[in-house]
Amino acid sequence: MTGRTVGIIGAGAVGQTVAALLVGEPWCDRLLITSRTAESAVGLVTDLDDMAHLAHSGTRARACASVAELDQADALVMCPRAMFTNSATRNVRMAGLVANAPLIADLARAFTGYRGPVVMVTNPVDVLSRLFASVSGAAVYGIGSATDTARYRAALAAHHHVPVEAVDGYVIGEHGDCAVICASTTTIHGAPCTVPLDLVRAELAARPRRINTGIGRTRHGPAAAVLSTLRKLLGVQDGTDVLSVNRAGVWLGIRLYIQAGQPTVQPPELDAHETADLLTARTKLEAAYQTINHHEQQGAPACP
């Protein structure tokens, strides 16, 4: 499959990495990129052009002066970030809600009626996926739980000294402090296994901090989650991902099987504790949305 065009909004850490990964995808012909400043979009496109020539890739990138030009894309990747300082030590991802909500609502208004899939990266990803969908009417998928699931499998594989590929398990719910670890259905080599929940939760919290301390911002893991999601939603391949989608009015991470670009929810079986944890996550995400839902109707400031 060839001829796909992907629009990327935000030329920061994740946007740059997503774009670089897409240059290596044979099905992606064009990238349309816009960012906070024209200079950053042009700079990224110039760098990608060098990469494409050196890598003998046919993918070509173009900087767009306005987000309206991205309406022609087959899929959109939303990874802008408002200018704010995040000093939170708990609920770190939720700390960007008030700053990022007006930005996301403004962008959503620009894509009212957009027909392609929208992949949301900006945190808090579950709440902002819902906001973008509510304002634009588009199909929006948040990638937070996909990243959490990858980290969960890596932590469990290291604990049990097995390859990551041997672990089958999921993290659903909020991409944040109320993430739900589906320990009761996790298997290693197809067999039930012991899940040290305290150790795993500690690693899920420590991993992004370790990345941020070392290189300033997470980029490669979320970017790979975006690439995996785009491949499936654009019908390049079939498979399972854990994405934030609408579940009875609240966007939260859930397992999806995506075939020919069409997602089907496949919720994992949960024990009583996990069910209670999922309800807690749902209640938290609903409460968070109620604090910013006025952006659905009100005008928002122009994108910075």
C-alpha cells in the first residue's frame, strides 16, 4: 500500500521522531508538518529531506503555513504542547490539562468534520482525545496506554528473565497514576505468571522520569506507539493495540483489534480489584474533563 499522507502538528520531540520514523515507511508518500513557529516546521522538513535522500526514501515532507492545509491528510498526529512549566511530582501528565486544553480545542475546531483517524499524543492524552473528538467530530485515538503496555511488558520480562515477546499483558484505563494493570490475565509463554505489582508500578512511574532526566523528554517510545497505530488505522497491517477511545462517553485506554483499518473493542477480562481500579480511572477522567469541557463551546486563543 502506497500513497498515504500523514499530517503532523507539533515539531517538538515526539513530532520530530514520528516524522523520522515515517520517512522509513514505504506506504507513506507525504508528510505535512506544522508547528508553533514556521521556522521549526521548515527546519524539520529540511532535515527530513536530507534524511530521505540519504536513506533513499521516496517520502517527501512539506511545511504548512496553516493547519487548514493538513485537512487533505489521510491521518493526523497531534503532538503540540502549550508553553508551560510542569513542576508536578504526582499526576504529572494531568498537570498539562489547563494549559493544553485551549490549544487542542482550537485545533479541533480547525478540523471539524475531518474524516480520517486522529492520533493524540499531547497529555493528558485520554482527556484531550475526548476534547478533540467532542469539538471536531473526528475519530480520535490516544496512544498513552500503548506506551504503558510496552513498559509493563518490558518490566515484567526483566523481572522474570524472559524475552519481552514472551509476555502477553495489558495496561488500560488512564495514561497516568490510575493506570490499570491487567495482572490477572497476563501470561508468559502462554502460561499464567506472578506479577509483582508494587515493582511494576514503581517501574512504570520511574521509567518516564529516567528518560526525562537523561534526555529531557520522552520521544522514541510514544513515537513508536504512533507508528504502530497509524499502520493499523490506515490498513497497512492488522493487529492489536491498546488505545484511548470512547467507552460510554469517557475516553480511556482499552484493547482494540484493528482489521482493515476498522477497530473492534476487545476488553480484557478483569478481576474484582482491576474492575474497581478501572472504575476509579474512569471517575478521575470524567472529573478532569468536566473542568475543561467549556472549551467545547467557547472560542479558544489562537495556537501559540
